[in-house]
Amino acid sequence: QVQVVESGGGLVQPGGSLRLSCAASGSIFSIYLMGWYRQAPGKQRESVAAITSGGSTSYSDSVKGRFTISRDNAKNTVYLQMNSLKPEDTAVYYCKAAGTTKDYWGQGTQVTVSS
């Protein structure tokens, strides 16, 4: 089993920044990819960014150039640095740990971008 816990959400003004953290624990040897997803009210959950165990990264077009995903292997933690935030970035952000046999999700953290 793998436990995934997100933190770092909050309220920020447009143009501001936030950093989300995702800590994984348990049987993390089976994890080959960590990803951030988000779900806005009335919308489907969408992929935001991902990072492989080898460090390769990918981003959705809507956040490319503004968000950066990174990882600290010593802390088993993945980060999502979000800059130049827009009101349309408002959503619950979820972290997923992709394992060889199943995926593990965190409980989500709310990000609200509003003046």
C-alpha cells in the first residue's frame, strides 16, 4: 500500500504563486510516476503535470510555462510550483502515485485564485 498526502493549497490573488507538496509513504518502490491533477466545480478531473522516477516531466498546455513539477527523492515528496496563477486555475488539486499494479490518490487540496 502507498499513502499519498497533499498540502500547500490556499487562497491567492491572480498573478500570485503557490507551492503544493505531495508526500508518499509505504510501498513506494512500486511507484514509477507521480502526477498532479485538478478538478474544478462541474468539470472533469484533468491532468496538470507529471514526473517519472527518472525525472522526466510533462505538462498540460494550460499550465506549461507557469507550473513546475519537481521531486525530492530523499523526502519521497513531489512539488508543484505554480506561478502566474489565474482564476481558471481554481480547483481541487490531487496527487496521484502510479504504481505497477494500481494507482494511489491523495485527498486533494483546494486552490482558489481570486481577488
